[in-house]
Amino acid sequence: MNFFANLFSKKPKVKKVDLSRRFDLIGRVGQGSMSQVWRVREAMAGQTLALKVLDRTKTLKFESRFIGLNKPTEGEIAIQLRHPHIVNTIEHGITKSDQQYLVMKFVEGVSLSYLIDMQNKTMQENRLRFIIQIGKALSYLHQQNFIHRDLCPRNILVDQDFQVKLIDFGLVVPNTPDFQKPGNRTGTVNYMAPELVKRQRTDQRIDIFSYGITCFEMYAKKIPWETTDTLDLITQRMNTPPKDIRTFVPEIDEQVAETIMKALEMYPDDRWQTVAEMLNEFQQAHLRLGGADDEDEDDDEYELV
């Protein structure tokens, strides 16, 4: 509770930063609907980092949905998350142009979306490990009482050591009654839970639905419904059951298939109620299939700092 009390308290005036004096731009490595991400070199220390700059107009429009709630910013949330499968945010602040920015450790790797499209040997041999790593990151975030609201392959990187890194917290909100209220329909359309699309009350179980779709796609190279980019078409599929993953991947392990499909239930009460429950099923399957328990970290050790 002290953490949220500190976040929601009146904040001191922030000193604005001239990014052009701090960093040398190497090249752009990503662009989202509300931000741009650059690979940069810190002028003084010479280390390579990732710099995310948020679009001021779009960010203000998004944050206007939470007037009176003192919503923590992306930087305020991200800088306090410490987990091996979450990108390490080093600094956040405001630029001279009144844009929010985050400085992160640079992850040398590829997007999970790329590996899904390729379905190469790396993906086929490691996807259950990747699924477990994603689950650990998401479970940690939930333990800190947040809702991610935009879990999908484009917000996940896989580094050169085959370690997953969750990279985007732009839509994250506290898992508290005020932020669970109906109406805030944000996220990536194809990964939205039905209750989110319908503007109903939401909680952390919308992330479980998105996690399930991501896992489905990692095996099947497609999502359980026809893809769409409009909310109108998404609402039309609300009464259509998801296609069974075994239709596309007959050789999939039964425990893995059942775990994924339960996450895709229409009603939140019928899904896994926590990521930890879902994660436990994947870990059991991984060990039974001969996978080594190479994740030697204890998730309970990683807390907000």
C-alpha cells in the first residue's frame, strides 16, 4: 500500500532533460502507436542503451481517461520492476519538448512476432521455455498488483541467450477498483479479452486471455479466430468459440493444449484465475517432456524497488 500511496501523492517538479546532449542516436529500432524507440549511445559513458520517447499528444489523450485517479506513468511503473524476464528500465523523465522518455538496457535480440512468423528451429525447440518465461514475467507483474493490458508477441523480445524480455508497459494500470471500472478499452485488438471489448469490468484475467492467445500463436502460427484490425469485427466473434489448437497442431502435448484452451474461455470465471496456476501446468509439462528446469531464479525474490 505504501508503494501506491507514494505513486499517487503529489510529485515534485521534474527537471526537463535535453536528450540531444545526453545521447547520440544510432538508429530507430521500434515504433508503436504512442512512441518511438531508438538505439542510442550515452555521450559520457559510451554505453549502448534503448531510448523510448512517448508522443506527447497521444500520451495526453490516453492519460485523460484517468483524470482524478492519479495514474502512475509508464516510467514510474517500469523503473521499479526488477525481474530477469522484464527489460531493465534505468531512468525516466521529461524532455525539453515535454515528452515522457524512458532509458532502458538495450536488448540484442528479435521480436517474438518474428519467431512466430519464422517457426524456425529456435522457436520449435524453445517455445515452451519461452512460454514459461513469459508467464513468470506476467505473474511477477500481477504480484505487484498491476494489469498489463497489452500482452502480445510484439511486446516481447527474445535475446541472444534465448531469454524472454517483456518490453512495453505503456497501457499498464494498477489492479485496483478505480482502474477496473468499465469503459477503458485499450490494447491490441486481436488479443483483447471479451470483457474488455464489451467495456465491462476488467481485472488481471484479461492478461490471462492475452497470454493464452500468445501461447496459441506460438504453436499454431495463427490466433484462434480470424484476424481483424477493427473492434466491430472483434465484437462479432464474441459468441464464436475459439478453434481448438489441436486442429492446427495435432502433435501438441495434451497438457499444454488444455492449458492454453482454458485461458481462452469467454467468461473470466471459467479461465485460469491466476497466471501462477497456468504457469504451473506449463512447467509440469516441460519437465515431463524432458525439459531442464533451467530457470533457477525464485520469482518471489524479485520485487518492486
